[in-house]
Amino acid sequence: MKATAVANSNIALVKYWGKRDDKLILPQNGSISVALDGLSTTTTVEFGPHERDIFILDGRERTEEEAKRVFGQIDLIRERAGIGEKAKIVSENNFPTAAGLASSASGAAALVVAAAAAAGIGLDKKGLSVLARRGSGSACRSISGGFVEWLMGEREDGSDSYGKQIAKPEYWPDFRIITTVVSKTEKHVKSRAGMRQTVKTCPFYGCWLESIGSDLKAVRNGIAEKDIATVGSIAEMNALKMHALMWTTKPSIVYWMPETLKIIQNIVIWRKEGLDCYFTIDAGPQVKIICLKKEVKEIEAKLKECLGKVEISQHAPGGDARPINNHLF
Ligand code: PMV
């Protein structure tokens, strides 16, 4: 009744921002991401004679309120497995939580894989992805590795809204995401509240939705052709469009910090100078750079030169979420 799983976080190249169903977490638009090797969550779940459900993240027991989403996912698994036992869940991220490095994605994916194994229910990748989605939308893209498309689906019950692998990590092993950590403080507006506000108040939301189909198509083709200029430039513009939505939401949501702008302005200059690099930014201040392996050294040197002591790391496309044998307790 105890199982452990590890899942990588993912970064969207075409973003998800807005739900059509808040409870089932069904998106307004499809999205495409890449799994990040080396940015992961490890989670152990045990169903047993515990007095109550317990959730410990990065060494600290979380309050009922903080653990609400996790316990919600555990309830779904219990229901599916027909078990009533309480759960002890211990989870560790190897990167800062809630700072725009998609800890909610790797967290909810690792949780579902571990909990399903601990409860003894066999689910395929689609079934796991549908359940991961209920914890955090972007988590449905962390069940499979490599490049993954979240199909928005049409059904009201959400059974066709899941992350589907479009290319394995080995298909494009030279693809890289360089992450920067410009700030470790937890973000002031959570994605869930922010996107709800955007759908309600942003005057440009309709334009965003209209532009998604062509972004998805271009990024799909770019991945199939291993064309970094297409994937990078479409992803960069898509991220800017999403942040334009955030800025023009009422009240406006601005995640950027001065260093965020400094990096993106420099990337545009470096690109003009011939360096093939592009940026993307999620709901936080961190900038992720999209490039190929051969450019990483030069980009990292330039980042250090322009920012001094910023934390950076490079990530190849990561693998599937999977059970492992080393339990956390
Ligand atoms: O799934 P959530 O609630 O963590 O929202 C993710 C939203 C973005 O990271 C900004 C975009 C995306 O597609 O990952």
C-alpha cells in the first residue's frame, strides 16, 4: 500500500491560460510543452491506518488549506480504487516551489502515479493524465515525457482532455531549455485565480483564443522538423501574448521583475548578433531560454555576464513520470 513516483516538470511552448470548467479543470485552449529532465518531484504515498490524511512537502507538514488540492486528488484515487484508508504523502521538489518552474505540474503528476500504484489501480497514460489534470491543469502534460500536447477535448466529463506525447525525448535530444531563477519568492497571484480573472475581464481574451490554432500547428510542425527557429519564435510570441493578457486583466497581473526584462531584452540582442535563442516565461518572473545544446555554453556565459549571480541550469527533454523503488519514508 506504499508507492513512490518521480515526475518531471514541463514548460509550455504554447501556453494554457484559462478554463472552460473550473471544477474539472478543462482548458479554453490546447497547449504544447516539453518535459524538463532534472527538474522533478518525488512523491511517496501510503494508504494505511493513519488518523487523518497527512501531506508533507519539502520537509514541512502542510495545512488542510494548503493540502486541499492534493487531498482532492487522493479522494479521486480512493473513489476509483474503492478504498477508505487515510493517506500519508511525502513529497520533495528538487527546485523552488511555486516560483514559475512548474512545481504544480510535476507535483500533481508524481502524486497520481504514486497514489494509483499504492492503491493498486492500473491506469494507462491517458487515465493517469486525466487524473493529474484534476490536480493542476499543466500536470496532465507531465505524465508523458518528451514533447506533449494537451488535447483540450470536447466531452463535458473531461475524459478526452489529456496530455498526449507528440515526440519522445530521444527524438530531439539536442533541444534545451535553460532556466533562470531570478526570484525565489512565491508568486503573488496563483495561476488558478489569475486565469479565472483573465477570462472574466481581459478585453483581448478572444484574440488569444483565435491565435492558438495556428501556434499549435506551427509548433507541432517545428518539433516534427526539429526546427528551433520556428519552435522558439512561435513559443516566444505565444508567451508574450499570454503576458499581454495578464497585464490587461483587471486588476492587472504583472509577474515580471527588472531582471526578467533585462534577460529578454538581451536575448533579442543576442539573437540579432546570430545566437539562436528564444525566451518563454510562465506565471512567474523566471525566464526560460529555448535553444539547442550547441549554443548552451555561450548563452550561459552571456547570462552570467549580464546578471552576475543568477541561478541557471540547462535541461534536455525529460522522460515519463514513473514509479521508483526508493521511498521517502
Ligand atoms: O496548471 P497551472 O494551474 O499550474 O497553470 C499553468 C499555467 C502556465 O504555466 C502559465 C501555462 C502552461 O501552459 O503551463
